[in-house]
Amino acid sequence: MHFRATAKPFPILATISSIMGRISQV
């Protein structure tokens, strides 16, 4: 996921990536 690389400088995107990961599990 490219979001992970962008999650470094952007903590907000990191949270979004976490939510996306949860949706994928569901």
C-alpha cells in the first residue's frame, strides 16, 4: 500500500490507513 509510505510524514494518513486495514479484515 502506498498509503503507508505517506503515513510517515502525515500522521493523519496513518490513521486512515489503519481504518482501511480494518475494513479489509471485515
